[in-house]
Amino acid sequence: MGERSNFQLMPLAERALEMILDWQIDEIAQSLAAINSRLADILHRHGFETTPHQWRSRI
């Protein structure tokens, strides 16, 4: 579909993957879960329906 290789981005992609490994998947998941929970609470207070906590994605 017209994509082109951009090998200049490979060092950036490699560093990004290294950072994810350094941060650890479980810690990233816990951090995102806390952020999502706060966001869901705010949305719920403003009248939005959110997915119940027990049905949200988790590791």
C-alpha cells in the first residue's frame, strides 16, 4: 500500500523496546490500570457509563 522502509527509525524502535523491558510489563500494566481507574471514575461522575472494574483487562 505504498509503505517504504525507514531504517533511520530502527534505533528508536530498539530503544523503545528496551525501555519497555526495563520498566517491566507488570509495572506498566499496574500504572495504566490506576490511570484508567481514575479516568473511569471521572467519566462516571459526569454521567458516562464505564465498564465495571471486574470486567476490565488485567494481567
